[in-house]
Amino acid sequence: MPPRPPTIFAIIASSILFYSIAAVPSLATGDPKAGRKKALECQTCHGLDGVSKLPEAPNLSGQVETYLVKALNDYKSGARTNEMMSLVAPTLSDGDIADLAAWYASIEVTVQKPR
């Protein structure tokens, strides 16, 4: 039996899939080593190891890289505000953000059961 020609549904579905994948911007992964160097400026609040040194600053170690990129971009654009981050984030390039996110995401976090 010869193969059937594709149905209109199959053509539409494959077109939607192709264009939805093509429309997603690539998520350039940063360089953790470069991020570690850039994190020297972040260590006062977040620590070089990503463990917060101030009660009002969040821990960054082990966070999901895409979350960190989004959070930094939101601070940079003003979509998210914080007294300190609203000053710092606008000075970061896209590469800085990618590198910092890669560094903090690369830090392994271990959890121990409380005694």
C-alpha cells in the first residue's frame, strides 16, 4: 500500500511546531568561570559561594540558571525592583547576566536532615 499524503492537520501541526521552536530565543549559557570573577562584586550581599551574608538578600547558589537570568533581566528593565538590585542590574551586560547565572547555578547545594 503506498504511503498516504500528509493530512492538512499534520501539515498545520508541523508548521506550528517549527515556527514555535524558531521563535524561541536561544538561551545562551554563560561561563561559570567568568561569572565567578564577576561575582566578586556580588559577594557583599550574596556571598561568593551564593550563600547570603545579609538577611534581606536571597541565597543564589544552586538556583536554576534560567530563573537567575530572568530575575536579573527583570531588575535591569525595572519590571522587578529592589533598592540595591535596581542600581546594580542596569550596569550588567547580557553576557554578565549569563555568566553570573551560570556561576551561581553551578554551585552544588547539599541539604542535611535536621537532627
